[in-house]
Amino acid sequence: MLEIKQLEFRYAGASAPAMHFDLNVDPGEVVSLIGPSGSGKSTLLGLVSGFLAPDSGQILLDGAAIEKLAVPSRPVSIVFQQHNLFPHLDLFTNVALGLDPSLRLTRQQVSEVTAALERLGLEQLQQRKPGELSGGQRQRVALARVLVRKRKILLLDEAFAALGPALRAELIGLVKNLVSENKMVALLVSHQPRDALIASTRTAFICEGRVAALDDTVALLEQSRLPEVRNYLGTL
Amino acid sequence: MTQLNPRAIPAGIVLALVGLIILAPLAGLVNLSGLPGYEPGDLRFWHSSYIRRVLSFSLWQAFLSTLCSVLPAILVARAFALQMNFPMRGLLLRLFALPLVVPAVVAVMGVVSVYGTGGWIPFGKSLYGLNGILLAHVFFNLPLAVRLLLPQWQSIPEHHWQLGDQLGMSAWQRWRYLEWPALREALPGVMLLVFMLCLTSFAVVLTLGGGPKSTTLEVAIYQSLRFDFNPARAVVLALLQLVLCMLVAGVTLKLQRLPEVEITLTSGSRPQGLLQKPLDMALILAATIYVGLPLSSMLIDAFGGPLLQIISSIYLWQSIAKTLFIGLSAALMSVIAGWFLLQYSASLALAGQTNRARFIDLAGSIVYVVPPLVIGTGMFVLLSSHVDVFNWVYPIVITINALMGLPFVIRCLGPALRQNHARYHHLCQSLDLQGWNRFRYLEWPLLRRPLGLAAALVAALAMGDLGVIALFGTPDTATLALVIYQQLGAYLIPHATVTALVLLLLCLGVFWLLERGIGGKPDA
Amino acid sequence: MYLNLRYFGACLLALIMSFAVQAATPTLVVYTYDSFTSEWGPGPQVKTAFEARCSCRLKFVGLEDGVSMLNRLKLEGNNTRADVLLGLDTSLTAEARTSGLFDAHGMVLESWSLPGSWQDDLFLPYDYGYFAFVYNQERLANPPSSLRQLVEDEQGPSILVQDPRTSTPGLGLLLWIKKIYGDEADAAWARLSQRIVTVSKGWSEAYGLFLKGEADMVLSYTTSPAYHIIAEKDSRFSAARFSEGHYQQIEVAGLVQSSKQKQLAREFLKFMLSEDFQTIIPTTNWMYPAVLASDRLPAEFRQLIDPSPSLLLDDKLVASKRKAWIDEWLEVMSR
């Protein structure tokens, strides 16, 4: 279980008040984060992944504080919208880097990489380079790497924004399965309310550096009385 | 929780070393007042009309030279960028690296062969003065600027070209919306580099300048340190030159815009109108002729010289070995130092601290304008009382040459490294891809081309160096550049032209070796 | 791999042994100018000849020119490795004397071929020459016959000269004109400057430009044509004889005060005045040897012009006035 407790952060030199986050994610759950640009969604992911250091507060994974850990030692995997893969390395190597950055793989690890690529339907393509793949396939490779890394927290930063609706739905379904199979916790940032509907039972609405609402996804998207939410969704 | 940026440490060490290597000798020189025969310098020269005249001439000729070199270079680089496929394109680009390594004396002779009284395009006596200075400086710097600007076109993403095509942009609009924004990242830095090269130019100005009217600050420094033996004054003038350059840098770099577009490697053909190709080819031809004429006059002279006699001399081969050793060592050192500086400045840029990032780049580049004569003499003062300087000639010569090469490394490697950092740094962190692994799997494959160009430039520059090596004397074998000078000094002008050809070919070879060896095949 | 290692080991051993050998024989360090040490200069022959008689090693350190040598010695002071400085000239000896870094050579001076008498306890001349304007006879039929004519004839030939701030001949011409014109030197320079094509950094640049045909005459030495006659069998070049006489340059060597092997150093100075050394000079340094009788010179030297009377300003006067004179020159030439 991921607990974000009174996490405060303020950009150096910014005049806006400090951001403040409280949020819990249960094992196997994907929580979607929606909200206007600049509201703090990416900041929250940055704090969890360690690219940003909080001014105060805690991030607990299964009760253990992780907010002071260095980026590489955090139990976190991230999928960005782009540049998840190194263009000059083949798929196998791109995934294998997730297991061991020095690429000295044991036989066991080699088969793990192969299995992950198979799980995502990429086994025929492992010698290819990312440039030869479609956008959806590239993100699948990134997910294969998430799989081999076996980290508990998965952050998806508009990971599927560039893909078509059907492909998006398919990949989000895949993420859901991966997360629940492996009892991971996931945060998914998206601008598509439909993504949240597919991915999450619960969705958080982030606004002005706060979790302004955290509710059942359907309830939040369709029945919220908060003017900010309705404004964001264009249903005001 | 504030963590020290791990890139700050090696960069800090490099900066500290650079600072030490520059400032300690200056301090050492100022401290010389106890020397026999030394009279405390009259430092009120600030009021002298001589210095004021020298100052304004230095700036004026450097300014004009920069304009005359860089503006045409933009057109030529654009022509090269748009015409991706024509015979000898690669060879021409490599040819464009050559003028930089020609020792100034030899280049002056080449320029005179072409534009002198008996030349192919005679200017007559009007060559000597600003005309000659500009002709020679453009010969040196236009090709360099072309080489440094060309990668900016490659940084324009393929889909931007397609977008422009789809929107039916005219050539001018494409320039305005696609090319100029990409160029703006590199242009100020390149202009600053060319400005520094011209400001500190010495033999060209003295020989083609026509007389002491055309005295630059660099000459005044040389005079103070050598003929007047007034180190304090030389130091003050050197600092003046440094401050001037920093002012110019401040203004120039304000114009710099870091690109918001992202770089993708492209190789497709460029959309172009009917006239574009003939126009571009004409530009390339004109630039090639301009650069090629003095070079071919050297070639013709050399083939008239005692080729066999020189090539069969053991002495020549020894000096080739020494030249290679100095060139390659300086390149290695310079590339390593520049690498650490750029890593740090890239991480600062990613964190939004662009001003600090620029400062780091600037600090690495600006050392170029402290004359090697001053650094070298100062180092000498510091070292000679502690160690036997004879054993230190090569380390010192290599170090100073490496320092002088830093601005080239920063120009060549900077944009690509920054881009790479911005794109993959977070991913690398999250994958724990660090240090050697990060270098091996990410940086080397993606950065080897600019790395190769940087190393090649520094090596070639160090191989053609005369200023530093001449200063320390040559206990044993002379480098090729020095041999050329010795031959010129011994009436052996035909021999010197042959040696100059050998140096040119050697530089071409090293360039090819480093650019290909480090950079890989062009299509890789 | 094995082979490589073995090869490396052998090299290392050779290197160590060569150091050991070096340590055993004394090494005499001579600072000189670069062109002296080059393959074509006197250096290699002098080294062989001296090492054959001294059972020592002779090590030349080639610096840019006389000024650099003296500056280097001043910078190093008593830490210098130099035992002898070879290649200062008479415009520097006064300054070198006041530095206090030289010791008496202690030699009795005998027969000189050098015009005039040489009296100096610190410095010994080894060769000398005269500045002159060299021209191509095919191009310039009637060269000026005096310095005054060169300066004052407005239709006169175009010339290439060197900068007195950076070059020895450049300074030589400055002194030459000072010697002839005295206080009117600045006016003379103003007239002459009309016909100066360019003022180069050093001798090499100016001479190179001259050979490329950039001007009618170049400031060089009376002995320059000897090079073309002997080495290139080309007798087109000649030096113009000026009736006022030619300014003289005398190159000298001195014994460094802090040297730890003065015995050896004095031996070298003695060798410098011996026939073995002196006969090397004419066709490598292209100057007149200081001791050798004129009939021992190569025959071609007899085709050269007679530079007499030789002109020379007092070295102490030069030392005290040089800076002011150069400033005056700068002022005129920058107009």
C-alpha cells in the first residue's frame, strides 16, 4: 500500500503557495490523476519518483518511508510519454537495462527478459530497434521493462497520450492486469477522462497543488459538484 | 533535502584546475618584482593613446572578421544542409577543417600567393591592411563556422520539415520558422568563438596588417612581456583582454535561445524549389574556391619543393611522432575536461538554471583569450624554482593546448550533450543507469559523432600550434609546426612548403582517424 | 599479448639504461635560438664536433630568439639549467650585463676578423653580420646607393621590413636610421613609410613575402645572397651597398654565473672560437665567423658587397633609449 502523507513541495523562487498532497493507493490498484495543466500532477509523480525532493511529509510503501531514497533505489518504475527507449539499442537490450544497467545478465535473467517480451507480444521483435516500431509497440517495450524490474510502484506520465483510443484502451487494460497480478500500486496521469474510466476505480482530481477530490471514477467524472472539476471537464 | 549534484564535483575540479592554470601564472608574473633587471612597470598606460588605439583596432578588426566569416558561413552551412547528396560532400567538409590547423605563417604565405602582387587575384599593395587581415581571417574561420553550424540543421526534426512542406512554406518561411530557431542555439557561441580567435590573432595581423597601425592587444601583450620585460603590464593587458571578451560574451550569449524543439537524427531529403539546388551548389563552390585557393597554392609550392629529400629524412619522422603525441594527448585531455564541464552545465540547464549553465560553458571557453605566452611564462616562473622544467615541457605544452581546445569541445559537443541529457536523464536515473554503464550504453553511441569532431579539432589545433611549443624551447625534436618555422628562418622556404604539406596531410589523417574512429561511419 | 608485454619491458629497460648513461657523463646545457639548433643550422655539426673532444653531452635548448633567451634566464635566475647562452646580440648585451647573471669568460682575446676591437669581459662574439636591403637584380636594375637615397627618393623601391618590437633585424634598421639621422629619425621614418609594403613580425615572414615578389627589397643581411649562390646556385639576388655603411649585428655567447660546470663551459667557449666551430658558421648560420680569417671563407663570400664602414651604436645607449625610440617609431608609423 502506498501512502502519501502531508507531502509539501514548493518550487524554488515560485510565488505560488506550497503544494500539498495526501493520497493512498491500495495494492493492485491504479489511481488516475486528472486535472488542468500546471495543477501539480507531474509534480506529484516527480516527488514519488524522487526527481523532486519534498520540503516535508512522507511517502510510505507498505509502511516504510521512501521519500529520502535516491532515485535509482526507489521501488519505482516510470513510463514517460516518449523517450522511454534508447534508439540505438535493440528491444532486448532496452528491456535488459531495466534488470542490470551493466547488462551482465544471468541465464535466469535472460529468460526473464524473454518472458516479459513474450508476455507483451513482442517476442518476434526482440532484435529490432525502437525506430522500426509503432508508437504502441514502443510503449509495450517500456511495459516489458516495468515487468522485469519488479518494482512495486508504477508511474505512468501521460504514457499513452500519443496513441489512438483503441490502442490506449488495450494498453491500459494490460497495465491493469500487470498491476493486479503483481500487487503493484500505480498512478496514471492522463488528460483523457475515458482513460480514467477504463483504468481506475478511484480517480483523484488535482487542482492548484492539492488533491481537490478523490472519488469513485464514475462519480467524480459524472456527478461531481465541484466547479473546478466541471470546469475542467467542460460540463459546467 | 538538498543533494549535491554529483556532476558538480568533476566539473568543479575541472573549473578549479582551469582557474588555477590561468590565474596562478598571472599571479606568479605579477609577483616577479624581485627579479634582476626588472623595473616596476609604469601601469598608467591606460591613459596612453597607444593603448586606446590598439584597443579599438583589436575590437574593430575582430568584429569585422567575425561578421565576414560567420554570415557567409550560415549560407554555406545551409547549402550543405539542404544538399545532402552530392559527390565529394564528405571530403569537402573535411577540407573545411584544414585552414584551422595551418600555421599562421604558412597561411599568410598562401593568402599572399593568391591575393598578393604576383598572385592569381592581385590586390597589390592594398592587400596590406584591413583587407589582408579580413581575407586571412575569413579563410581561417569561415570553414570552421560552417563545420560548427551544420549540425544545427540536422537537429531540426523530420516532421517539422514535413509540416513546413505541407503548409506550403516558402524557402524564406522555412528559414524563418524552422531553420533560424534551430540556428539560434549555436550561433552566438560560434560567433563568440570566432571573435575570440580573431581578437587573439597575432602573426596574421602583424604581417598582413601593413604596419603598427594594425597593432592588436595581443601584440601589445607580447611586446610587454618580451621586449619590455614588464610582466606586470602584460598581466594587466591580458586581464583587460579577458574582461573585454567577457563583456562581448555577455552580450552575445544574451541572444542565445535554447531550442524547444527536440533533436532527431534525420537523413531524408529536404523539400526544395527548382532554383535551390543550383544556388546552393554555387555557394558551396564559391566557398570551396575561397578556401581551396590558398590551400592549393601551398600544394603547388610544395610539389615544387624537395619532396623526396624531406620525406626521407629521419628527423621529419621523429617530429611527426612528436607532433602526433602532442596533438592526441591534448585532444584526449581537452575532451575529458570538456565532457565533465558539459555534463554539469547540461544538468543545470535541465534543472532550469540556464544562467548558471551558460556561465559554466563560458568559463570553459573564455580561457582561450589569455595568451599562451602569458600562461606559459607564468607557469615557468611558478615551476622553475621547484622542478626541472625540461622534464615538464610536454605536460605543460599539452595542458595549455588542451585548455586552448576547450572552447572547441564546448561548441562541438555542447548542443548534442545537452539534448541527450534533457531527454534521457530521468530515465537513466530511474533505471540506475549511471557512470560507466551510462557512458557505454547511452552516451557513447549517441554522442560519438560530435565527440569525434571535437577531438579531431583539438588534435589538429594542437598539432599546428606554434605559440606554446616555441615558448618552452625544444631540447630534442621539434614539432612539425616548429620545423616549418625553423626552415623559414634558414632560407629553406621550399623545404618549409613541403613540411607544411606534410603537416596538412597529417592533420587530415588524424581528422579522418578521429572523426571516423570515434564518430563511426557517417550513416551509423 | 606476451609479445607486447615483452616488447614493452624491453623499451622500459632501454629507457632506464639511457637515463643511467646520461647521469654518468656530464651534460653541458646551451640556450640558443631555434634556428641555430635546427637540422639546417650549425647546431648538429657543432654538437658532433664538440662531443668528440669533450667526453660530455652537449644539449642545445632552442628558444625563439635572443630576447627569449635572456628573458628565460631572468625568469629562472639561479635555478637555471643553462651553462652557456649563445646568440645574444649587441643590442642586448648591456641589459644582459646589468642582470648580473653572467660570469667572466676569462679568456685572452687574440686575433679577430671582426672589424674594430672587441673588449668585453663577459661576452665573446662568435659571428657577425650587417643589415642590408636585399633585392632581385632582374627586377630592380638601379638600387639606391645610400640609406639617405632609400629614405628620401619618393619614386624609390617598395620595401619589406620587420617590426622592431618583435624582430632583431627590425630593431637593427631602427638603430641604423637612428645612427644616420639622429634626432631626425622620425621624419625619415615618415618618408620611408610611404614605400613600406608591410611590417612583419619576424625575418622569415618578410623574406618569404619578398621571394614571392611582394616588394622590390627586403631588410635582411649582406650575407643573404651567399645562401642563394651557394645552396641554390642562383646569383640573381644581391644586397644594396649603402655609402654611409651598414649597421652591424654581432652575436655573442656568455657564461652563466650559476653554472656548476664552468670548466666545461669555458672549454665550450674556447671551442666556439676554434677553427672547427668557426668553419661551420658561414654556410649554416649564413654570417661572418668572428675569428676565421677572410681567406678561409667560402669563395662565394667574396662576391658579397663590402659593408664598410661598419656602424654600431653604443650598447649602453641602446639599452637606455630603446624603449623611447620604439615609442617614437610607433608614433610615426601609426599615423
